[in-house]
Amino acid sequence: MKSIPFKCKRPMIDIFSVIFVLFLVVVGFVNTLAFGRRPQGARKERIVNSPNYQEGSFRNLQETPQITSDKGVVSAMVSFLFTKKDRLRPQDVLPHEKTDLHALDPQEEVVVWFGHSSYYIQTGGKRILVDPVFSDAGSPLPFYNRSFKGMNLYQAMDVSDPDYVFVSHDHWDHLDYPTLKALRQRTGKVICGLGVGAHLERWKFAPEQIVEMDWNEHVRLDDSFLVHCLPARHFSGRGFFPNQTLWASFLIQTPQKKIYLGGDSGYGEHYREIGKEFGPIDLAILENGQYDADWKYIHMMPEEVVRAAQDLQSDRLLTVHHSRFALSKHPWDEPLIRVTDAANIAGIDLLTPIVGQKVDLNDSTYVTVRWWEEVH
């Protein structure tokens, strides 16, 4: 048998060397602090004992394929990557205002939306942040998935020390390492799904700051503040190992109000069940954007958002997950157009603030403003 000449082996050696170096770079990258850490020890043991963890990963209550294209996963990805997309981003800077959060009366009942899924709530005398992302990109790469022009308005220094930070799941556009790092020493408690605490632990949050919850668990944070962790229909993961942490929605319950924090979720039967148990709900905050027929079970269509609000028995709806990042194929303003039409038909009181605007939760005279119609 003839041996392969060295001059023929050399290109093969070079190719394998390049592949090996790239492998080391990727492994090194996904082990940086921003990627967090997989659950282990007592945290992992609690996950394994959860009824929502089966065969090595968390599962949705309903069967939920991530890609639903009739043409298959590969075709859906090719379509997403290479199909021409119109008006993904606005040409103009979106209308906005910078509310001075430090100047708010602590007893005011307000919500301030920062764009996408980040927002601030004051209710029951508590300061609350939900899925805060103050970085200019919702991804591990600073040049990918960047904010719309001018829409990265707030930084950690602009927010009063939060009593509670809610994290719906560990995707990059909801759990942002630089933001959490900046807030760590100023935050009371972080409320999250099972396993997400492993990321926080690596980021040096103290154990007493972390409140991990499974679906249908309830925690009383003080005498007047009750939190219910409830199902969502989605998925999780920051690296190579998906669905090792739990995605969730939450219901905040005070003596005066019930506010539902929907996180990311496709439409499902869980909304009706939550409405039956906890309705009526004073305000539902639901995702509306980054949807597509090719992944219809993990993100709601705008008309489904209104249907979910009805299922929750909520007459007031604030939609998020739009107007900052472009993660899908639809025009940037389509979610707002469609959800407004659907809410009008259903008789739902739709809140449509501009980014940074203070909305009084006790103001029943709020009028829907179609601010997007003036934007190119």
C-alpha cells in the first residue's frame, strides 16, 4: 500500500488545524462570563425533580415544535436568512421621551416601557424591572441584533434601585449580562424560572438575592406582595444546551392590583387556565412581535395576543417585544397595526405608549395613540 506523499498531506493538516483552532475559539467564547453557567448541584437536583423536566430538558405543556414550516427546518432557515425583507427597521428615530425614574413618587402606580421586552413598573410601593436589557445589542455579539437607531435610551444608572427584577427566560434579548452586572449591588431580589439562577450565581449575585420558581409555585415576597410563577410556551438557552432552564410568565398580586407579565410565549391553553384561576387581571403585558408562520407556536401573532388577553380576563393590554430589535421577517410596525385593529374589534383597552413614556396605571381615560403612523 502506497503512503500519501507529504505534499498531499500538508493541505489536509492545514484544514484540520484551522478547524481545531476555530473549535477552540468557539469553546472559549461560549465559556465567557456573558454565557452564564449550566445548572448544577442542588439547583440541578431541583430541576430534575420538576414535573416540567422530562428526558433531560424542560418541556412545554403542549407539543411545541420550534419550526413549523411545511418545507422543513432547513428551508425555513434558508428563507429567514436569504429572503428579502422590507422595512425591518424604521428610517426615522422612533418618538420617545426620557422619564426621570428617580423623580417618581414611590407611591405612583406607573409603567414605563423601554422598547422590546424591557420595562419598569411601580406598584404596591415597589420598584420592579422586567427583562432589563440596556446594552445596544440583544445578542452575544455587539454588532449583531442591534437596537433601532436612538432606541437605547436607558442605562442602569437611570433606574432607581429595583426591589425586584423579573427574568422571564435566559435568551439574550431578555437576560443581559452587562445590565445585570451593573444592577447587582442595587437589586433586592431577582425572580426567575428554575435554573436561571445558575447564570446569576456565576455573575456573583448572592444566594439570598435569587428566587427561582417552578410553574404554579407562589412566593410571598412581603406582607402585601405575592408572585405566582406560571407557564409560558417557549424555549430557553444561551449556548449549546437548550431548555436546561425554565421559561415562565409571572403574575404580580398586590391588595390593589393583579399584573400579568407574559414573557415570551406562543398562544396556548395556559392563558385560559390562568384566567380561570386568577382573573380578572388589571393589566396584561404580552409579547407582540418577532412572530412568523414558520415559528407560530413560540411567538404569538398579533390577533392571538388579543385573544390571550381575553383568555386572561384582562380588559387592559400593553404589548412589548417590538420597536427595538428586528428578529423576524415582518415590517417593524406591523405588530402595532395588527394588534390595534384586533383590540378595537375585541373592545380591549390597548396601551400604546412611546418608548420611555410614563403610563399611569390608575388612569382609566387612556386613549390609544397610533404614533407609528407618523414614522417612516
